Amino acid sequence: MSRSVADVVQVEIEFGIDAPVATVWEALCESPGEWWPNDFFVTSKPVSMKMEAWPGGRLYETGEDGEGLLWATINCVVPEQSLHFIGYIYPPFGGPCLSLVHIRLEKAKSGTQFFLTDHLIGRVGDASEESLQSGWKLVFGGGLKAWVER
């Protein structure tokens, strides 16, 4: 039997969004399928991305022909302030590991300040931190921010 010790990687991103907190929250929770970047869908023929923004809810995508992927389970919600979710990263997407994500929104002078912290716990490769940081920047900075500010 071989044993390995779990590694932990922490990634943080922060950026401003030129829109009120309520608008950002609504887009984040109610319409992720509108802004989720196409390159970040996992199913071969994606149909939708949905978030059920309540404890025990899901962040998931569906595809044609019954395909789907549960990205995460929502753990904690404080409306228009913060959202925690727990995801699982399975091989061949990396891992196996657990992803603990915390998103926080704060009112700022010119709109909303967006904060994301993700902790990966498990089998984490050398490139995981950089890949995770650039991925979340593309999803939320390139996807959510760009869609809300359009």
C-alpha cells in the first residue's frame, strides 16, 4: 500500500467590477450560463451552466444527450456578500483533490470589489497554483466582469 501526504495550494484573486453589488450578485448566482466562458465547459456539447445559490445547492453544467458535470456544492450563502462552495477535481482534470472556494463582494466607490480565494487540498501538481489562478481570472474576470460591464 502506498501512502501520500496531501498538498495544499491557496489562490487569491481580486478585481473591481463597474456595477453595483446587487447586479454582480444577480449575474453570479442567477445567470452563470450567460457569462461562463465556452472554453471552461467540460461537456462535449454544453447546454447550460446553473447555480442554485442556497446551502446544499449545486453549480453544474448540462450537455446534450444527458451529459453533465457537478462543479460544486454550495456550502454557505450570505446574499449579496459571500458564497462558499466545495468542488471535487477528478482525474483526468487534475487531482484527485478538493477545491474550497470563497467568493466575497464588497461595495466600492466605483461599483463592486470582487474577491475569490480557493484552497486545493489533495494531489496538487506543480502547475496547479498558476493554472488555478489564471483559470479563475478568465472565468470571473473575463466572464462575469465582462458580461456585467457590457
